[in-house]
Amino acid sequence: MPALTALALVCTLTPSPAPSSSELLARLILDELEKHGVETSSVRVVDHDVKRGVLADMGNGDEWPALRERILAADIIVLSTPIWMGHPCSVAQQVMERLDADLAETDAQGRPIMYDKVATVAVVGNEDGAHKAIADMMQAMNDIGFSIPAQGGTYWVGEAMQTVDFQDLDEVPEAIATANARLARNAAHLARMLKAEGYPAE
């Protein structure tokens, strides 16, 4: 089987080293991917000086180019975001805006540069909006050129207008664990298929 790598882009608003529910859910997914022989890594985007904009490199100390190189090197991306006011958080939106630059980038075969890569989405929050947040992120990733596996989204939302976070739970709910395992299994399967035989040239 071809070797695969996965990168989690954790879009929490909370800088390290403070705990993050978004990072915890991403870590659980990476753990599942490792069961399928995938080498994994994670980055908390807010820990880096990512400039606002829609270019691959905004200059002036912009740290996005280094993160972009890690994305380009990965076969699978796990995009993890909290819900704020019913939407993916601003960091997740910023990641989408920076990836927008790659709509115009092509590989040696003339294909969008993110072709043959798989994207999955994880969402946490203590308010409604998980399905919408997943839909927004999946649509954006698909536009950029990523492939979405079957049931490639997972989420946990707590009781509305309460303060319990995913990281506060004593154990991972069985439904979430099952969804994470299915996401990882399908993502690894699709990534291997694309690595063995990618999309045709333009």
C-alpha cells in the first residue's frame, strides 16, 4: 500500500498551549487515520502569523507559505473548526481565503494543484450550526480541488446556550467515535486510490 500523510489544520481561536476542543477532535481523527497506516501531524493555525489576504504569499513575515508547503506535502487534510454564532470561525474562513490563491495554481499536467488530495471536516461547538459549518467548509475545499470522501465530516455540539465543551466530556460519545472511525477509513481509502491513479490531465 502506498504511504500516506495527513495534516490537521486546527482553526481554534485559542493559541497554544491552552486546551482546545477543536484540537482534541482533530487528534482523535488523526489517531484513527494512524490505524490505517497514515503518518499524521497537526498545526494550530492561530499560533502562526498568517496575514489576511488571498495570495499564496502576502510578504512581510507572512507564515502562510510554510503552512501551505505542509498542505501540499499531505495527502489528507483534516480541517477542524469551532462554531461561532452559527458559522465556522474566522480562522477557518481565513484558511479558505488563503487557499483561494491555489485556484489558479496548476501542476505539471495542467491540473489544479490540490487535485489528488482528500479533505475532511471536523466541527465542535455548544450551539447549533454543525451541518452548515461542514457544508460551507466542504464546498470551499471542493472548489479549491480537494476530494471529499463519503461521510467525510464529523461533529460534536453540546446543549445550546450552555458552557460544556467537547474537551469537558469524561469520554468520547460512541456516535462520535464511530463517525471519526468511518471518516478516517473512507479518507484513507480515497487517498490511496488517488495516489495510485490521480485525476486525468486537463
